[in-house]
Amino acid sequence: MAGKYSVNLLQTELLPEQVLLTLPRVIALWGVSLLFMLLWAIIVNVQYAALSEKHGALALEKKHQTKVMEDLEQRLVNRKADPLLEEKLTTVKLLLQHKDTLLTKLTDTKQIFVSGFSMAMTELAELHHRDIRLQHITISNDDMSFAGIAKKPETVPAWLSGFEKSTLLSGKDFVHFRLAKNDENMTTFIVSSSAIAAGE
């Protein structure tokens, strides 16, 4: 019986390399990132609304407690101090101290900044341009800076013109604007409301 021989001429080195970064994967990654940002913005906005409502209720209660305390203090001035009345006054003062502490936390600038950042991220997601890819976003007080890559130089001004529809970004003066070409022949850009924020 004759033997059967076979030779595999297709070597492993001849097989095409697997491309990890494909267009569908990039689109899927951007979609997941956008969904995550939107969900995060919604959660922060809901938390901020709850804190604002709680702040209003506490402010009203504090006003009422202050009025009660002033009334009790006036009654103490007008008559001989009653131990029960003094105890009640001490309790009201302690309550007011706790309310002041809670109000301080609720009006913390860090909480307000988180809400402002959340609003900015939500609006940037709504102003998304398919030829613009943001790489860095910096928001510090009134200063804002955006850096990224564009397919064409003219897409950057077109993207910036959409800021007029934004609540937070409308009317913002961007004094620094820079376009350049990177090693991959892509247009890089930096837009900033101050030259210091842009690193100059």
C-alpha cells in the first residue's frame, strides 16, 4: 500500500496579521464612552437636584428655628430665666449649629463644580462632531481648554460655531486657538479661554 504524503506550503509567516484597531471596534468604544458619560452626567444631575431640594428645606427650617430662638431669647430677657426655657433654648441652638454645618456642606463649591462639569460634559456630548476627537478637556473655575484631533482643519471652526447653541459655552471667549499637523498628518488643535490653561 502506497503512503500518502502532503506538504503544507502556507507557512504561519505568510498569514496576514490580525488588525486589533478596526473601525467597528473604534465606533463601539466611542459609543460605550459616550453612553458612560451621559449616564454619569444624569446621575450627577439627579444628585444635585436632590441636594438643592434638601438645601431649600433646610434653609426654611433654619429660618423658622432662628425665629423661635430669637423669641425665646426675648422672653428670657423680659422675665426671670426658667430652667425649662433655658434647656429648650440650648436645644434650639444645638439644632441650629447642626443645620449650619449641613448647609455648609450642601453649598460646598466642590459640589457646585461637579454639577457645572457634568453640564459641560453633557453639552459637549450633544455638540459631538464626527470629524472631531477630543483628547483632553480641562475645566477650572471660568477657564476651559479643549485639545484633540480633527480630520480636516476646517472642521474645528465648524465645531466651535456649535457652542452658540450651548447654555454653558455660549458667549465664552476663547482667546487661544492653535492648529498643527502631527506625525500621522492629522490636524491637532488646542482651544482655550486663557493662554495659561493652554500651557503657554
